[in-house]
Amino acid sequence: MCNFHALNGIAQRLSLAALIALPIWLGGGNGGVAQADPVVSPIEQYRAYLIEEISQTLISAKRLRERAAAHDVEGAKKAWIASRVGWEKAEVFISGFVSDLDENIDAWPNALNGFHAIEARLFGANSADVTGATDQLIYHLTDLDIKIRQISLNSQGLLNGAARLAYEVGESKADGGESRYSGTSLDDMRNNVSGIQLVYKTIFASPLEASDPKLAQNTEYILQHLASLLSASDAKNLEPGKVRTASEELIVALQDAAPKMGLRKPTLEDITQ
């Protein structure tokens, strides 16, 4: 026959042990149930980066509107320059997934709206009369901010975008760049390459390293070399021929990498469209 008092004592001790252990099971005493960290795919890691960059671009564009409305030309110029950083880094995504917004936000050389229409008035004419154009820019950047959070991203589109942006740096920007009124063309190119480096490291470096370590090493070297060429003190000291050669080498490396990762090689049309 079981001893009731003995059982009751055991139960109390077990209950006490359970209470002591409970915070550990719930997550170290922080009040939340312990769960394994969700596995975030490289694509979604990259999306988080895009969200942050375009959010900062939008914040700076709103500051640009504020400074322009106050007729603060110098303040508006600083905000315009700040807004370009995230945009240029995100162009790997923009050119391949939202090309219509690219036209409305960053068309050049014949810009009737967007960044470069504002640039011509701010830096070229030294005028703060850009409120209307900035309102349009903010409208399109807000649309972009929403789409980045919702659009379906894929490795093929991002690889194509990286190759396309490498082509743009070497063929379209190396001889002077797109932001000539503001004098930030070199920064544009640096931020472009920074954006290529990020998408490569986040999404493509690991699978390429697993399938072809030598090609992975070479691709990384080319990226670093291109970045070093753009570390010139100013645009006048840039060596366009070397930049163009390095960008071409990067395109070839990305094309060679594609089948190693189960992707299609970016075609000439993909790269130049």
C-alpha cells in the first residue's frame, strides 16, 4: 500500500523542480518560449538589406523636400547626395525587377524627372525650386519601398542584375558617370560595386565555393580589384580603361559561375537591356 505522505512529498519536490526548470525551458528566464531561430534564406537576408537601403533613401528624399521648401540650397544638396547612396547600392535589384520605376527615379542622361532632373536644378542652376520634382521622386520611392517588401525575388534575376550593373559601371559610367552636376559619379560607381559585392557574398559566394572554389576565389579577387580601381581620389584620377576591363572580367566570371550554381548564364541581352 502506497504511503500518501511520502507521495505528497515527492510530488511537491517534483513541482518545485519543475518550477525551477520552467524559466530555462521558456527561454532562459526571459519569459518567452524557447524556439530555434528561424532559418532565413540568403534571398530574404538580401531583401532585408534592400529594405534598409531604400528606407534610408526615402528618408533622405523627404529631407531634400524639407530643405528645398525652406529654400536651403546647401541643405537640399546634402540630402540629395545622401539619398543616392542606398539607391546606387540597390541597383542590382532595381534594374531587373522594377525597371519601370528605374526610369521614373533615375533616368539619364536625358532626365526629365527623378534624381537627375533635381540634380540639374540644385547643382547646375543652384536653385531650390525642386519641390514638385521631389514630390514625384518621393512618390516613386514610396512605391519602390512597398514593392521591395512584397515582390518575389529569385537568384537568376539578381545574378542578371549584378552582371548588368557591372556592365553599366564599366561601359556607361567609367568615362565620367551620371552625376556630373553634383560631382558624385565616382561615389555612384563605388556604391554600385558595393551593392554587387553584397549580393554576391549574401547569395552566390557559398554555392559557388562549394561547386568551384577556384572560380569563387577568382570572382572575389575581381570584385576587390574593381573596388580598388574606384578608390581613386577623384574622377580625374580614375583609369577608365582598367575599370572597363575589370568590369568585363567580372561579367565573364558571373556568367561562368551561373551553371555552377544551377542558373542560366546571363546573356548579352540580359546584361545590356
